[in-house]
Amino acid sequence: MRQQFWTSFGKEYPHKWLLYNTKMKEIQLKFTFNRKFAQVSLDIIDDDEMIRAYYFEKMQSLQNILKEEYLPEIIFEENYELPEGKIIGRIYTQLNNVSIHDPKTWPQVKQFLSGQMMRLEEFFKDFSDYIKN
């Protein structure tokens, strides 16, 4: 089902997403879709807590712009725990009560993922120089 969803998403929304190609090893843009929610996120993935905190502070300094001009529902979580127990910084929007195992929710999820990621990419491209330096 997972492969079927992502294949159909790619066909319906053919866009070359940034995702891991941010040109910053510490930051990735990410799609997540599981049995409980769909998420679009900017992940600060460095293992070094100080580096994560540095980038998270930079993102926090842009929080008002991000919320006002791009993604009003964005959530900032400095210590987000992934299912495997790893701690990352995550800035995300989330659609609840959807499941990758329920194809009836897929159209709504695809629209959510595409729209939210477009806005997150736009924000990232607009401010990547500031985030990098």
C-alpha cells in the first residue's frame, strides 16, 4: 500500500521536490504518511545537539515570517522524537486522522502534502542563504 500511495502521488503531482537536496547536510525537507497522520516537515537532523540548537534558533528567528506568509499552522518542536528513538529538530504541518492503509483518505492527503511542501520549499528557497550563514 505504501509503495502504491507514493507511486500514485508522484504521478499525480510530478514535481522535483527539494527533500534531501537542500545543499545543507543538517537540514532535510520530508514527507511522512503513516497510519495516523500525514506530515510535511523541515528536519534538523545533525547528531550534535549544539548544531541542532543553532539551526533551530535560526528557524525560530524566522517563525513569524513563516507563519504569516507561508504556513500559518506550522509547529516548531526542538526535540522531536522519531519512532526509532532519534531526536531531531522538526518544524512541520500535520493532517490528522488519515491513514496510508485507507485509500479513501489518499486524495485529501496528496493535496495536503503537495500544497504544504510547495509552500515549505518556497520559504526554504527564499531564506536558505540566511539559514546557511
